[in-house]
Amino acid sequence: MLKERIRVGVLMGGKSGEREVSLASGCHLVRTLDPTKYEVYPIELGMDGKWYLHHIDSTLLSEPRTIGTEPPTADTYEPPTANDSELVTGRVMKSRIDVLFLALHGPGGEDGAIQGYLETLGIPYVGSGILASALTMDKGRCKTFIQASGLPTPNWILLRKNQWEKETEKFRQRALADFPDGMVVKPNNLGSSIGISVLSAGENPFDAIERAFLVDSEVLIEARIQGKELTCGVYGQENPEVLPVTEIRPKNEFFDYESKYQAGASEEITPAEISDELAREVQSLARNAHLAFGCRGITRTDFMVVDEKPSIIEVNTIPGMTSVSIIPRACEAAGLDFEVILDRVIGEALFREELIPVA
């Protein structure tokens, strides 16, 4: 008699500017999960806020997922047809699945909102919980928590829109004074490098701040560090383990949206061409950040390094899982089976209450 398969829903899509990345991540997970172990349910969260359970021969799954050079807009959205999908709700899916694998990126996916909804429904899910998700998605509060945990991070200013509108010149001058070597201006609650500007020493930040406020009500201004760009994945809740460090060499000025998702737009080297001592330090910092925030599932922590001293830029609780994303490729480079890691985080999500965290 065949062993009953675990029923796994993969939730992808959403309303954020990272929608296309999420769909690519979700479809890659659907194709990767072992069909002998799992009965997979591909679920699209539409830009209309509805849940669409896709059929196995759906257009979403049959066509290769491509990611454009710019984030999509709501103007071009068309919901899936009845031929491709079934309209469902979270409560309906609770009776059909054992666990939900979150592949949602950006606001509504990584900020604790969907996590709170799933907790209310009592649906086990793969990924970090409400608090860890909310803290890491909010870049300013994330950095405050990183600093309070004794971990290194570049200096920053968190600026609210009403502050900027009332005292524009004051904050413009403050940014120039606080960051004489240049700055990075970014929306506080978006990922995938959307809305980010990298400024050189003495460059006027006015336009960059204005652009960031077009997509968020808060803007983070951070000291620019020019050095090696590294990132490191961590997986697991009970005694989390680290992946090899990856060095990112974008062909553009920085690791922007295009560099992350367009083939050939950046060079990613795993393991990174750094000293063993620095690699161990980056891995230790990534694991400590994962533990400090109380993360679960798979995370990826980004670093900038100058003179062998790493600083944490941010922590991603739902990193990209596309075929070209760093986590799957880091597993491959290390000789690790990505499917085995997926098995582990799914198992931990199913039996979360029975796990005892290990520091």
C-alpha cells in the first residue's frame, strides 16, 4: 500500500511589486517538491486579493516563468480563468492541505500579515512567524533590532513622509552631513531592490528620497559602504544550519532588481572568494541574526564587507526561490540537495509545537 503523501499548498503571487518574483519562486517550488512525498497545491494570491487554486495543467505552471526588468503594475493584471483555476479561501484550503509553503515576497507576504491570518486559521506554514517577519521586513526597525542584538550594521536615518514634507531642507542637509562618503536611499518596506538609489559622496539626495516616497510612507537612508557584497543562507528552526557564503558581483552599480532576476546581469560566486576566517564570521553572523529574530524556515542575510569587517544590511525571511535565486544555487554549489532542505523545513512546520529551539 502506498504511503499517504503530505499535502502541501504553495502560496505565491500577491499584490506587491515583487509579484512576478513570487510567482517564479512558487512555480519553481511546485516543480521541485518530490511528487512521491507531496501532493502539491499551487495557490495564486491575485492582485484582486482572491485565492486561486491552480489546476496541474494551468497556464501558470505550463509556461516558463519570466521576470521583467521592471516590477509589474496592477494595470496589466488579469485574474486566472476558470479553466485554469478554482476560486478558494484560506478556510477552504485548511481542509485540503496539511501545511502551506509561503513563497510570497514583499508587503502582505513577508511582513507578518499573511502569517497572522494563517495563525488565526490554524494552518501550519513554512517560514518565520509574525514578529520575525514584521521586524525584518521593516528595514529601520530591523536595523534597530540588529544593533540592539550586538550585531554590526551601517548607520542610518529612518525618515517619515510628514517629516520630509515639513522639514525637507533640514533632512537633506542632515543626510549629507551624516553620510559624507555617499548613501543608499530605499523604501522602508519593500524588497527586491525596488525604489533604491545609490548616491556618491556629496550627491544631492532630494530626488532619490522623493522617488522612494512614491512607493512607501517611510524611507531609510543608510551610509554607503563600498566593498564586497556577500550573502548567506540559513535554514531550520531546531539547531539552524548555514549555507556557504555567496559573493555577488553585479554588472550594474549595485544589486538592483534587474541584477537579481535577469540572467547574466550579475556574477554570483559560491563559495565566495574570501578568507576562511571571514567566511566563518559571515556564517556566524547570519546564524546569530536568524536566531535573534526567532526565524524559521529559510532566511538569507545580506552583508557589505570593508577591510574584512562585515556589516549586516538586511535579513530576508522569504528569500527568492526561483531557478536562478541564490539559495537553491548555494545548495547546489555546496553539494547539498535542495529537496532535502525543503523536506526539513516542511517537517519542522508540521511539528513546530514539538520542537525545542537550540541556541
